[in-house]
Amino acid sequence: MMAKKKQQRTMNESELPKEKAATLADQLGGDVLAKLKAAKQEMVADEKAKEEERLAKAAFERKQREKNMSFEELLNQYGDKGSKF
């Protein structure tokens, strides 16, 4: 009988009526929310700058490797894909 009472209690506790859910924006002050939005924009800008820097570095390294290639390696890699000039 004790097991049945425990099961009933846990079911009743999980079925408590839900109060009106307040959003996080409602709970935070306007100043704090503005600071969070500004921090998010700054983080997005930083990530974009890092990605651009990574791409530029990759392009530079690719050009450096091509500089060090012999004519034969370049011909094998590009073949007839190049322009006339």
C-alpha cells in the first residue's frame, strides 16, 4: 500500500497547475537586456572578423605553397586550365 501512495504523490506533484510563464525578457530589466543584445552583436562581429582572417590566412598560405612549386608540379596541378597569358 505504501508504494501506491508514493506513486500517487509523485503524479500529483507533476500535475501541478502551471502559472503564467514569464519570459526572460520580462524578468530582466531593460538595461540588462540592452547590454546582453550589445554583447551578442559584439560576439557576432568578432566571429565574422575571425572567419575573414582565417580565410585570408588560408589564401596566403595557398599562394606561398604555389610559389614554392616547381613548373612541373604547377603544370600537373593546373594543366591546360590556365589562360593564354
